[in-house]
Amino acid sequence: WSLFVDPVGFVTLLVAVPTICLVALVSLFWSAGRPPAPEAGTAELPLDGLAVRVEEGLIDRCPELPGHALPAADAIVARLSELQPHLARLDDDLTARNARRLIGKHLPKLVDSYLELPESLREPGSEASRRFPESLRIVADELDHLLDRCCRDKAIGFETQRRFIESRYGEDESLRRE
């Protein structure tokens, strides 16, 4: 007591303890000012809602992207829009997990990491400026493959129906005359 508290003084102790508690309480609610990480909050979003969110985020960031990357970004936006109804029906299997990872984590991180580069590394003709559209095209191609996987059952169903109609009614002469 005599080493730590007595030299401080009673009045100082009365002011310091509540001040320390108040500062600690305020610091718990103080925001760091940084946006939340992309994967924060994406785990509870349904996959189609995640695609909408990422699509809107990419559209918002298009003015910051280099002009030669816009066709690939437009292709990604188009694929995400086309995928949304199919993503809602994906079960929680490997395809759904891969789609969630690509759409909710890897694509936003790619765009963010490019835009966080210094301006000198992003100027036209630089290595990063050349590779960024290539990476976006890879993402667009992977979204194409994902769309094919999501619609495979429907395509098989259509082909089955087409073959049935062709075999059932394709050679019936009575139907052709009418």
C-alpha cells in the first residue's frame, strides 16, 4: 500500500480509477474505421444473396478499375447475374462451397489487392495492370464452368425430353400431314 497507493494520493486515486474505467468502456465501442473483412458476414448469407452483394460491389468499383479490365469485369457481372437463381438451389456440397469461396472470398480479394497497389504499380503497361484482366478472365471462365455444373441436370432433362419427343412423334406420318 505504501509503495504504490500512498504516494499517488487519495484524490488522484478517486479521479484516476473512474477515468480508467470510462476510457476502457469507451474503447470497447470505438470503431477502428476500417471496413469489415470481405468474409466477415458472408458465411450466413445465402449463396444467391452473396452473388448479388459481390456483383453490386464489383459494379461500384468499376470506375477504379483500368479500362482494359472492364470487359472481363462485365463478363463476371453478367455471369453472377445469370448464376443467382441457380445458386439458390445448390445444396451444401463441394460445388456450393467452391462457389462461395470463389464468389465471396477470392474475387473480392483479387480486386481489393489490385486496388491497394500503389498508383505507380497500376499505371498502364505495368505488369500488374497487364495481369489483372487476365485474372478476371480466369474468374469469368470459372463462373462459366460453375454455371454449366449448376445447369447440368436441366440440360440432361431437356435432352431427354427432346429425344423422347423425337422418337415418339418424329416418325409418325399421321402427325406430319396435319
